[in-house]
Amino acid sequence: MGKEFFVNPAERRLRAGFRLLLQAGLMVALVALLVLLLGLVAKAMGDLPGGEISVKNLNRLRSGASPYQLPFFLARLLGVGLSLFLAMRWLDRRPFADLGFRLDRVWWRDFSFGLFLGGLLMSGIFLAEWWAGWLKIVAVCYAPNDDFWMQLLALLGVYLCVGVYEEMLSRGYQLRVLAEGISGARVRARLALLVAWVLTSLVFGLGHGANPNATLLSCLGVAAAGLLLGLPYVLNGQLALPIGLHIAWNFFQGGVYGFPVSGWYLKVRILTVSQSGPVLWTGGTFGPEAGLLGLLACLVGAVLILGWFRLTRARKDVSLH
């Protein structure tokens, strides 16, 4: 097995598959270390039941049962971001901004549209279920304690973290690097990009397979959402619209309308709803992403994204070099 098995001589760097594996290993190690440090702090402050550091207790931080919910996600954001920074610098040998952070006026305009679109699509799902008689509002501004607005603000911070680190990883790094690995003498760059888009979306869906109430249909539904989130990145190579869309989709889904977010029921929400109706359409206990309404929202979202790029003339295919 020669050196060329590991290194692309034309690019003078590791081949795409090895870069993906090393980044993933580094990310797991950094996130685990930061979460462990957070657990030690929580233990010292006595805020975990029994002061025990365990996977079960750390998962409570994620579910919103603890005031350490936001720091937990900040730790994940820091771990993922640091792993990507090091991978871009030492493995890919290009600036971190190439992930999709060209922070100019157009970037922020697309980010704002992504926020609007995420809220619009989830509002459409809510109104469709309400019109069909599949839900009714049973409470407003619910939180376990009295500090509702502070908890809601913390929830927004959580989904800001999720939107940033999941898009940096799935679209900004994995999609691009995988496309580079597929592209070659026999596969044109545009086709490689489309194949990588589909494959990373499937991985994104499977990555939610361990969530509560997950099923094969829910994984496919999240994969469809991954295709929607990847569409603007394929069109212009920037993460602005995917990040904005991801943040607003999750926040409106759980924090505003009280739906489960990929299987997770939130402790704080503006509306508390009682759902009925066919699970095939609503997604049931996993949330709209597992239902046909979620799929229809993804299709509508794709049309609106294409219209947005046509209107703003921002289309520019991702460069693989």
C-alpha cells in the first residue's frame, strides 16, 4: 500500500475519505472532553441529581430539564467548530471562511430570508393541522418555572447553536469534502456535488435515528429536510440561508407551536397543543419531520429557495477546488 493511497499527489493533502474520518474523530474527542468538563462543573455546583456524572444525567441537559441546557449546546458548538477549524487549516489547507462564511451584506440578507422561511414553513404546518382539526391549543406560554421569557430566550440560544454547528458540519464540511472525493476523471464536478448532497442528507437523516420515537419514516423525513437545507449551499456555497432556516424551523416547531422537535418534547413553549389526526400526516410523537406535512413543507421550501435565488441573482455553484 503506497503513499498515494492516503495522499492525493495532485492536491498534496490527504484524500477526502481520510480527512472526513480524522475530522469526525477529532470532533468526537473535543465534544466529549468539553461535555465532561461541563459535567464536572455541574457536579461541583450540585445541580445534577446525586451529583453523578453519567450519560443519563448529561442527556437531561439536552432535554431542557436543567439550567445547564444552553452551556451544553455551547460546548458542542465549540467542540464542532474547533474540530472544523483545525481540519480546515491542517487537513484541507484552506481558510475557515471557505466553509460558507463570506460574511458580507448578501450573506446576512440570505440569513434573514432563511429565518423568515423557517418560520413560514412551520407556521404553514401548524395552520394546516389546525384547519384539518388535528390539533387544539390547550395552554399558552408554558414553562416549568415562572421565568418563561428567560427560558424561551435560552431555548432560542440552543437552536442557534444547533443550526450553526449542524450546518457547518453536514453542509459546510461533509458535503464539500465528499464531493471533492467523488469528483474525478470519470465523474464531473457538478454530478459529484449532487451525489454528495444526497448522501450527506441521508447521513443527516440516519444521524437522527437514535432520537426518541424515531422510525425509518422519520429518518427519511429528516433526510428530506437535509436536502432542503443543502439546496442553498449547492446553489451558492454559503451557509447563510441553511443556518437561518435551520434555526427558525426548530425554534418555531418546538418553542412556538409546541410540536416535538425530532422526537424531543420541550420544557418551554409559547403554545401547548393537543394533537390527533393520522400519524402519517402529522409525524406523531416524532414531530412534523416524520409526516407528509413536513415533506410538503420541504417541497414548498425548495420552490421558495429557488425563487429567492432567481430573484436575487445569487446563484453560484460550489467550487470544489
